[in-house]
Amino acid sequence: MPTLFDPVEMGALTLPNRILMAPLTRGRATREAVPTPIMADYYAQRAGAGLIISEATGISREGLGWPFAPGLWTGAQVEGWKPVTRAVHEAGGQIVAQLWHMGRLVHDSVSGLPNISASATAAPHYAHTYEGKKDYPQARAASLDDIKRIVADYAAAARNAIAAGFDGVQIHGANGYLVDQFLRDGTNMRADDYGGPIANRIRFLREVVEAVASEAGIARTGVRLSPNGDVQGCHDSNGPALFTAVAAELERLGVPWLELREPGPQSSFRATEEPPVSPAMREVFSGALVLNSDFDVATAQAKLDEGLADAISFGRPFIANPDLVERLRDGAALNDWDVATFYTQGREGYTDYPTAKEQEAA
């Protein structure tokens, strides 16, 4: 069986190891969603990952409601990303852009626009805004014209990602954001061809995949899903059936890799008692399967040994350990991350975590 440190192919991408950097929102862009120079330093430091999946990146002003998160809908944003991708490549790494529409999880005080979703619903909990946490407003249901426009926004963002130097893209279909809102019957109450039975609720994701692949190429297009449990108020009455059908559709479309965030009951981030759906999805999806959530070396390798995964993505460990792959290979101790600086601006808690070699030399 392969180890975490063996290469793997994911469509057009040949990765030097199976330890991926999961997408991690960090909030270091400008208010205009333009990447900043310190983001090039941050990602280049982590170029030892088999593949870097960028932080979630807005496809439009309407779809981006997180303060200081980056975008890919303007020329300035494309130019801002170019030094980032160049720095990663010069450091020997590969990076794909995660394309994001937050749907009902956008707050209008951040976007300046009304939020939108599969149906007219409001998310629970609170939105992060420039003025602090606020209640989510109720979203309006997307019209058919809205859906066409948003699908076109995904295509444009994919085109911009390739122009910015990314090696591919990942469609964010997880964590209760817009694609997830269309997939799940707890948030999709539509009575048209985008709602009702599972086959209809998959339609929006299918159209997004086809639009993105038309610009980036299907061999450079991945998808992220969170198939088990309620996420930000987004849930389904039969998740295993839904996400097994989604995996079968992605197989039909030729998507080469799929990342699944699958927390368990002991997860430190959005725990759930619902069992993983990845075994059933594995049976109908022949592409590379990447699992995510609370893994260490032993549990990650076990998933590879069982044949349930081809790679594992690590999130918070990469925040505090820019040399995570080397540390895992050498059995070195890991730095602890500082939650207080996850979403602050500046270098503190971002580019100032030391590598193991730096610690040894100190």
C-alpha cells in the first residue's frame, strides 16, 4: 500500500506526496478582496504540501461575505494572486484555487448586496462582519436567471484562476455554502428542476462543474463536499443517499479528485454523530479520494491502508507548521496553533511560525 509520502496522480496533477494543505480562511486580503504580499510568503512557506488548496476565494462580490477574504472576479484580484502562485511554484509546490459562493451565509454589511440561496431561508448562528458578529438576514430564493448568472460567475472565476497561475481549481461544495444549500433538502425547498428529488438537487452542482471545467479543464477540476452531519444549519434527511448519488454524478462527469470533510463525534470542529459516507462514495467514484478532519499520521495512513483514501488533507496543523510534511516524515513535534490570530490581519500567527530546523538552530 502507498504511504503518505508517496506520489499520487489527481487528473492533470502529479503530487510528490499525499499530504495536502486543506483550504483555510485566513483573512489577509484587502477589503476589495485583493491578495496581499504576505499571502505569497505564507503559501510559499507551505509549498512542501503535495498540493495546496487555497483559502476559499469568492467568485463574485455577491458571493463573498467574509471580511478580508480574497476574490477572483476582478483584474486587480488576478494580478494580486500572480505573485502568490509564482512564489509557490518557485518553492517547488503546486496550488489550486478554491472557488466559493457563500449563498445565505453572506452578510449584506460585508458584500453590500442582498444574500441569495436555493430557497428563502436564513442561516442560524452569526455572520462575521467588519463590525463584529451579526444575525444572518433571510436570503432570497435564486431565480432561474440568477442561477444562470451565478454559474457564469463560476466559469469566469475559473478562467481568472488559470490566468492568475493556479494549477487548477476546487469547487467549494461543502460546509453549508451555496452548492451545499442546493444539494440538501433542509435548505432546498424548490419545486422546479433544481429542487425536490435528489436528481434535481444535484443539477446546480453539475452545471457548476461543467462551467468550471469548460475554463480550467476537467482534469484540473476538483470538488469539496461535507457529506455527514449538519453544517451551519445545512442538513439533509438522507445524506448517504444524496452524497452517494453526487459521487456517482461526479464520476460520470470525469472529475478526477474529490475532497471530503468528515468529522466524527470527537471532532474538535463541528462534531457529528453521523457516520462517514466516504465508504459508499468510494464504491461509485474511481477518482482520487481525499479525506479531511482531525487526522494524525497513524489515522491518516490507516485510511490509505484500508483503501478508503488516496490522500489526506490537513488544515489547522498547516497553520502552525509550515514544514508539516517534513515534521510528519521525521516524527518531529508539532507547533500549536493560535486561534486568536486565525483571522487577524498582518504577519503574527500567519508567517511567523518557525520550522523545525529554525527551532533547532535557535
